[in-house]
Amino acid sequence: MAYVIGVDVGGTFTDAVLDNGEGVIVAGKTPSTPQDYSEGVMDVLGVLAEQLGVQVSEMLADTHHIAHGTTSSLNALVMNNVPDIGFLTTKGHRDSVFIMNVEGRYLGRAPEELQNPLSQSKSHGLIKKRHAIEVTERIDRDGRVVVALNEDEVREAIGVLVAEGVSALAVSLLWSFRNPAHEKRIREIAHEIDPSLFVAISSEVSPRIREFARNATTIMSTQIGPGLRDYLGELEGKLRAEKLSGPLLVMQSNGGAITASEAPGNAISTVGSVLTGGVVGSVSLGRQLGHENIIATDAGGTTFLAGLVVNGEPVRSSTTIINHHPINVPTLKVHAIGSGGGAIAWIDAGGNLQIGPHSAQAVPGPACYGNGGTEPTNTDANLVLGIIPERGLLGGRRSLDVTLARAAIRTRIAEPLGLSVEDAAAAIYEVQNAQTGDLLRKTVVEAGHDPRDFIVYAFGGSGPAHCGLYAQEIGATDVVVPLGQVASAFSAYGLASSDIVLAKELSDPATLPLDPARVQKNFEELEAAVRELLDRQGIQFSAVEIEREIDMRYSMQLAEVAAAIPGGELGAEDVADAATLFETRYAELYGKDSGFREAGIQAITYRVRGTGILPFTPTLPELKQADSADPSAALTGIRKVCLGAARGYVDTQIYDYTQLRAGHVLRGPAVIEVPTTTVVVPDDTTGTVDRLGNLHIAIDRA
């Protein structure tokens, strides 16, 4: 027997899913441990082993691999909780990263911020200015050395930085993606001076044109690389001590994993690892259910996430934004807001009720946890509304105190707004549904799609309690709540379902028509590099898949769109087909007739993505078929539940998920209690349990 384990470390809970390869899946959830996240990982592995009836060491000895996703790197960047690092760049170009180009004025800003230039600031400086040092060297756009590298300046600069106590060095030179020789030599010199110095070079981290984004990407990767290295090293040490025989894999933003030993070298690729797990899980489950167009929604304790699956494939992006900086990281396109179960409700200066983005997190947690938290959260509101049972979460292992929840809502929300506690809790619930619905509208419509053409997948600890209503917000009519054993640990299931995915990029700007031989040469170099990376993982794959694409744009424009191009020997027709595909996708994103071919089309960045298919893919086991559609055998009682102030508290049927069977049909309103989450079936909806134990909620279009 060989197990596959997925571990999802969130800001509030750490989730895990184990598949034994023989149709049995178990899941676990424990509080995260921010002081040392590896402790939470070991805790949740203990929960899995307990369910299997074995010791942790026995379980890990039989584990094929562990796929791990963590928010720690992203959180460190967002909160600027990173160590001081040094930065070396070409003489005359140090200030690029501080000026931030024009992009620093608009990237990652809400529309209301853009409309008020006086309120904007560039307060998210990446590094201290004295730690950014210029060195003499110059390579031109064709990769020719125009000015040799002054190695004495390099030694002097590194000596100054080491004396200041920096433990990591980012190197980003002009046109290094054309010729990395100077960057590689700087790394050699750095290790001659201090072999322990962590060094990241832009020609390996981000070999793309445009120096500001390349600089920012390299700097951020350097900031989190040492911490990721230390954390993964400590975690892997604990796992090996408990007899883990297989590899520890780390999820990346691109939807695939990489071995823990390789991850720190390109740490920036892991910043969205947890965000993508649910999308990968949705792709896997969608294949089993025959769903190709999916809106994946994940509401955990801290955040609400949304991503798209179109025609069976996750929607990807070549960049992301962190603290107003463009980051060159191929990623699954996932939108996020701070609107999870632990999101804090508060009143702004105008007297308006707001939810998030700040979270009570694992410590102290919502007020009802009784750990000293006094701020009201979504969880507190759901407890007051009767959605969550008073006996608590996690099957009663996490006790809840409704008195504390009511007190927090009364003091912070109800009394200032002149509402009853019940109406204030209902308002929190309704605002939560509205703002998550807004994010879904942005995610789907701005990508050029109609929400009615998609099925909403809803998971996470708090998502199933809201999904029927936020799906209504965007006009969707079908919702799937992945239940079975994965329930609120569905992102961890996605991690366990992931393969090894590695990508290499190269910017080589040119205007079409392109020389097919030039295109072929670029792709062959990238493919060789990707295959070498796959070999370095030290894992036996059942198959390897290679994909090629080119980021293209209309001349004199900034918007780039990726276009796929076939493998093998390329001809002029293949390149022309890629240009046609670019124009089709451009029109989908920006509107019919928005393109202007007469301006010319440029190929900017070449990309090869290699997927190493792992021989072990989790498959959800089938549920026992019910004798009839009547679910009364799973009915545990009636409880007063409020799903909106206008509706008020009404008698609502409560069901025990463990007693439901495939084919059972539930009429809303109803609440289904699952060991790790709670599902709301609203008015005017019907819930049906499928063969895999998932709940399908059909929403009345009227």
C-alpha cells in the first residue's frame, strides 16, 4: 500500500487529505501554528494516522509523497515580514526599483484609489536604498558584452553588504536574460566571499524583458528564499525522523509541485501555492463528474478565493501583483479577498458595515472560540444565526461559545448601528455573500465569460455555508459542494492530486512574421532546460507532457496574451496560427473588434511548461446508493436558522452528512452538518447527493 498526502497550511487551519490508492480517503483539520507551521503539519498528520489506526511513522513509511502548500511565503511578502537583503544592478539603473515606473501608481489599486491621485503613495519599498548598489558592466540587447564586469567593484559591494549583516543577495543586471554571464560571475564571487550567502540571479528567476518587473521578482524571491529553505529543511527533517520514505513536494503558483530541495532556489514560484490547490482539485473532480467549465471558490478561515476552469483547463496568467509590484510568475489565475470565516466585521467612518480584510486568524480566532478574541467575525455571525451548531466545529472538537459571539456583535456592530444582535448577525451574513458575489462577477465577467455557463464549486471551512447565496448573486444555477471525506480540506485534496509542473521562459522580442528557425531554436533551448529540471527532481514519472506558448501583443501596446504553439518542428504556418489564436483570445478578453492587426503583432516571451505525471492520482470513492430519494434517515432535528433579516428565523431541517447516501434529495431551507464544515441549502433550491458524496445544489432561476 502507498499513500499520497496533501497538506494545506492556511492562516487559521492546517488541512490534510490522504489517499491509500485503494478507494479510501481520509481528511483532517487542526489549528495552524504560526510560531512554527511545521508543528501544525505534524499535528494534522497525527489526525490522519489516528483515523487509519496506525502510528505516524507507520503511515509515513508507506507514503509515496507529500504535496505541501503554504501561505507563509505570500504572507511574509504582503506583511513585509522579510529580512534585509542586498541588491546589485547595472550602474545607472539602481533607482528603477524605487521609482517603480508609472506602474507603481496603478498596479493592484482599487478604482477609487485610482480616481484620487493625491491619496496614492509608493510606501511599499522593497529594500533599503543603501542596500541597493550599482556595479560597472553592460550587455546590449543582442547579448554582446559592451562593458566588462568590474569584479573589484563587485567584491567591494558584497563586502559592504555582508558587513551590514545581509544574508541574501539579489542580482539583476540589464539585458541579463540575453546573456547571463555577468550575473553568474557575480554569484561565483559572492560565494568566494561568503559561501553561506543566499544568491538569486534574475536570469534564472525571471529571464523576461522589462527591468522593473524582473528586479522586483528577483528581490522578492531572494527575500523569501532563505526562510523557505529553513522551514522546508526543518519540516523535512521532522518527516524523515518519522520515517517518511517518499519526497516532500511543494506546490507552486502554476498549479504543479516541485521538490522541497529545489523550491527555495526559485522561491517566488511558491507564493500562491495554497491559492491554487482548490483549482487543481476542481480540475480533478471535474474530470470525474464531466464538468469542464467551473468557478472554483474556496472560503477558509482567512480568505475567499476564486479561480476559473475553462474547457477542462485552469485559466493561467503570466504575472501577478504583490504590494503594487508586478511579479513575473506563471500562475493559475486566482482572485482573493480577506473574507473567510475569520474575517472581522467592523464599521467604517461613514457608518457602513464592512467585512475583512483583516482576520482573527488561528490566534486568538473568532470571539466564540473563547481564546481572548473580541472582534466579531463571519463565524460568530453564523453561530448566532443558527447555521453553525452550538456544540462547535470539527465534530465538536472545537467548542464554541454563542454568548461570547453575541457579546462581540452587540458591542462592535449592533449597538453602533442601532440593531438587534440577530439583525446585525444577519447583516454580516448578507454583506459577506454580496462581496464574495462581487469578486465572482469580477473573476468571470472580466475574463470574458458568462457565469450562467459555469458550475460553481464551493469548498473550504466556511464556503459551503454561503455558496448557494453567492452563486445566486452572479446568476449561476448549479453549485457543487465537494463533500465525502475531503469536505473543507478540498484544497489539500487538490495538492494531493497535483503533478510536477516546471516552466522556463525567455524573452526574445520580435515583430511578426518570425523566422520559424528562430522560434524553433528558442523552444528547443527552453524544452531542454525543462527536461533537465524534471530529471533533477529525482522522481519516476509515468509520463512527461511538454507545452509551448508565446506571449504576444499588438505593437505599441502593453497587454500581452499567451498563445499556444504545437510541439515538434515548426513552420511559418504554425507561427501564423499562433498569431490568429492570440487575436481570438484578445477579442474574448477586450471585446470584439478591439484588436488592430495593422499595427503589427509582436512575440515577446517564449515559455515551455513541462508536466511530470505522477503515477498515483487520488480518486474519490463512490458512496452507497440510497433506496429512495427521501433523506429522512439522516434528519437529526429541527433548528431555528436565519438566512437573512427579511426572512428571519425559521424552523430548518438539520441533516447528518454521514447518514446521507447517493440519490438523496433535500429541499431548502436545510442545513447539512459535516464533520469539518456546514452546508446551507437555501430557500428555492434543491440539494442532491451524487455517487461520490458531493452535494449538487440546483438554484431556481426565477
